[in-house]
Amino acid sequence: MTWPEGPGVVELPDGRRVRGRGLRNPMPDGPEPDLGIYLLGREPPAVAWEHRWVRWHDFRTPADTGEAIAALALAHRRAADGRVEIACGGGIGRTGTAVAVLAVMSGTPPQEAVDWARKAYHRRAVETPWQRRWVRRVEAEIRQA
């Protein structure tokens, strides 16, 4: 079962849904995720569901692009029929960057993905110039994932 409409839930261009959120905020009402992808500089707190940690410091790009793309490819696959949560500390920059990459995985051209994420997810998604460049540069890694 995928996410119902709700806070942070975004429908990707291919119809899959993911929920973006900030871990500093309370957990939204509703069902728990089936899979969480946590984009943080240090290991996330323990959760009761399956999760992956991607080392990714605030306002930066992931420490390991291959690891990040693999985790986001897993998220994209699992979002077809499950509840996938993408989260960082504030739920805007890193999460928005990941949502933009998921849009690319869903068929959006990389040069359009940041604008798409800002319209569909959060107006300040993908906060830094290097995050914007990273979204445009990961297409080759996405094809290999």
C-alpha cells in the first residue's frame, strides 16, 4: 500500500508516491513507512521499519554518490507498492535533492528536476548550487543503478 494524501507526500511523475519530512519535526499522523531513506551526517535514530542511512551532511551532497543513488533506486522501486519515506534534518534541502533525483528516475529530464521538485514538494527544495549541479550530473549513475 502506498501513501495516502498527506503532509510531505509527493506524487512522482510516474505516479509513485514518497513522503518527505524533516526528522526534527514530529512524525506525521497516519501509517508508518515500510522503508525509510535517511540523509544525515551521522547515523539516524533507531526506527521500527526497514531503513537505509546515506551519509550526507547538511547543505552538501552525499559523501558517496553511488551509495546515494543505490538507496534512492531502492526507494523508487519500493514506492511502486509501498510507503517510502525520504528524510533529513529539516526536510527541505537534502530531502528535496533526493526528491529531484527520484523525479529523474521517474522520467523527468535532469535539467528540469529541480524546478519540478520545488513545485511538487517544497519551494526551497535543493537549497545549494552544488546540490543543483549534483542532480544534473547523476544521470549516468542512475542508468547504472
